[in-house]
Amino acid sequence: MAIRAFAAAASALLLIALLPAAAGSAPYKVKDLRVLSGPSPFATGCPGALFDETRIAGAEIEPAITVNPADPRNIVATWQQDVGRFASRSDLIGTSRNGGRSWKRVTIPGLSKCTGGTADSASDPWVSAGRGGAVYFSGANLFLTPEESFGANVASRSRDGGRSWSPLVTVAEPSPRVERAVVTADPGRPGYAYLVWWDRDPALIPPLDGTLQFARTTDGGRSWSRPKTVDLAPPNGFDQSGEALVLPDGVLLIVFARLEVLPDGTFLNTLFATRSEDRGLTWSTPVKAVAQQVQPVADPETGVALSNQDMTFHSATVAPDGNVYVAWDHDTAATTGTIEIAKSTDGGISWSGPTPIAGVTAFAFEPAIAVDKHGTLGVIWYDHRNDRLGDVPLTTDVWFAQSRDGGGSWRQTHVAGPFDLRAAPSPTGFPRLGEYQGLAGLRRGFAAVFTQAAPQAKDGPTDIFFARIAPGDVDDEGEDDR
């Protein structure tokens, strides 16, 4: 690796002080940065799992995070462990009782053959904590044949802050069509949680077809309702990447993207929102928020596809005042791009934007957005602003921006890096960090989880990292009751 290039990149981080600060916005600092994942507990593999030889010990991706509203120092994260050609050996859980200063790593019993189940792989983990302290997990377990894979969406619940988990419940039966489920615990009604996923043609060859699916639990995860179709995409399109939000008045809002093939053969992603006033029994006609043409971008030095998602995997959050925000990446070339935000002030009925985060002009990808209890908006993402074309590494950093005025102005903070994106695992032919990273609001500040490759990663090609990002006047323990 070109040490000189990384030294130059590190020096360039000092220039962040020259960026304009948002009015009334105190500087945010990284209060705690540590490796969360550690050595693989499955380094010898999963006996009997098909294609297990393709999985890489110590290759972790796709972290998600939640904060227990009953105990804000209880933070729970999840990620894929030992990723390979067909997902990972299992999804892991990290749980902390002291605001992220130390972590205990546990498994979901029965999720894959590595944890006592029958599935060959696991994928797409997500966690969400609800009122009363219950933490819900959703993920996929994959059953493989030499010809295809069958994914089932499953859920589990923890009553002790993520240290132990209930037996898995299958919400969507194994099918080649099932994709990424996101669980959302209801912050106002104990025992209620919601699961959103997409059902689509696995070939991804036009004509496309697919639907947005929903299920809920009303008994704390012991059982789940039968899958319900929330939206059926028009011909030659499919819905994807849905996420349920619970508004302060109890209304459910699902934000999702719809991919469509245009007459000229190009692809269009459109962001939609649909509402339910009866906790998921019925849904409104989806409202269009914003559209963006899908624009794949290749690494100019290798020709390999880069990791921009073009709204496919967006991130959404709702603020204490009811405002809703959605973030995604919008890249136009290998060296230019930004993170864009759409906003709704009426519960998803109408939308403004997109508005780019000021000061982000390099290739940027995989944002995660959240809001803290004081209403400060936060976003983390990766970008290549410090990369130098022609050197050995693809220099990548993790950045954070906060806004005190609902996205009107932003102030940036460097969180982690630099690392070499080309050192990430590439079981499918291109380096990958997964499809999403995680951010959750604290009382004041944010808890973040994200993936880094070498030289930051030490246990395998990637590690999952935790960071607590807070104003300078918040103490190092993460305690703040103001």
C-alpha cells in the first residue's frame, strides 16, 4: 500500500476545519471509536453448509444498530459474519450495557448451520428496540442448491438487551423471490413491531416484477401476521428496500424505492411513501417523493463497479417533531457525487428536495441517517475525497454531518479511515462493504456502526467498527440528561 498516499490523506483531513459551520451548531467529535466485530467465531466453517468454502473468515459487512429507549446505555448492533459467495456463515449480535465502551458478542440460535440451524447461510440483519426494552431482530436464512438459493425472512426477540434471543419465527417462507427485511419496533405500543420486505423476480432480467410486503407482531414477536401486499409495482418494475417508520401520532409510514425499466433500456428509481392509520391493516395509495435515474459507476483504475446505490438502499428516519428525512447517494462519476436528502413535514403526504449535503462533492455512498432526542439530524457515509487516481489504494473515509435546522445547513466531522476499499472482500467479483451501515440517535449525539477494510481492519479483510459521535460538551461516558 502507498503509505505516502495515506499520509497525504490524513493530512487533508485537517482541512475540514475550513468548511463552513452551521449556525448555532456546536462541533461534534468522535468520542469513542473501537472495533466491534473481533475474530470470527466460525473460522473453521459450518459443517455441512453448501458453498461454505467460499466464505472468508473475518469478512464482516452490513451492520445495523439500535438504542434501547428503556436504557440508552444499552446499544445493540448486528452484522453479517464471514461473508462469501452466498451471504455469510451467520449474522452476529453485539450488545453493550455501557454506551458502547465494551461489547458482548452473541449468536441468534438456529439462524444457520453454524448456530444449530438447518440453513446454509444468513444475510440482511437488522435490529430495532421498542417501548419496554424489547429488541427485535430480522434477517434472512438461505437454503442453497447448486442451481439457486431460497431465502426465508425470520425474526427473533430479546428481553435482556440483546444477550439472549427467542427461537426464530419464520415470517416469509423460503423462496427465491424473498429479499431484505427491515424490522421496526413500535416506540409507543409495547409488543408491536413491523416487518417490511420485497418479493421480486430473482433473475433481475426485464420484464421485472415485484411487490412490497408487510407483516406485524402484536404479541412481542411470538407470532407474526400473514404477509400482506402493500404495493404491487407496475409492469416492468419492482418495489425494493422498504422501511417502516412510526410517526409521533402512531401513524405508520413506509418509505420504499421502485425500480423501473425505461423505454430506452435505462433504469429509473423512484422514492415512494405510503401511510397506515390502523397499524398496518390498510395502506394509502403511495405518494411519489423523488425520482433518480440509475447511473452505475466503475472504478476507472480497475473497471470494477463501485458501491453507489442510486436510492436502491436509502436510509430513513423520523424526528421528534414528526418531520421525516430520507438519505441516499447520488454519484455522477467516479470522482463526483453527493448525499441527498428528501424531507416531509406532513407525515409523508408531500415531500421537498432532494437537497444535497453541502461540502460533499466526491464519490459518496451508503449513507445512514438518524436523529437524536434533541432533534439534531445526523448522517454518516463513505466517500473518496482523499483518493488519488493512479495510486495503489482506493482511499476511503467515513464521514459524519449534523444539522440543527432540519437539513438547512450542515457541519462535517471525520469519523474513521482512511482505508483501502479494494482490500474489502470480493466473493462476487468486486469489493463490497455490504448494502448499508447503521446510525442511531442518542440523547445527545449518535451511535454509529460501519465497515472498514485494511489497514484499519485487523481480523480478516474487514472489521465492523463502533463510534459514538457527540457534541464536545457531552461527557465521555455518554451520559447526558439535559
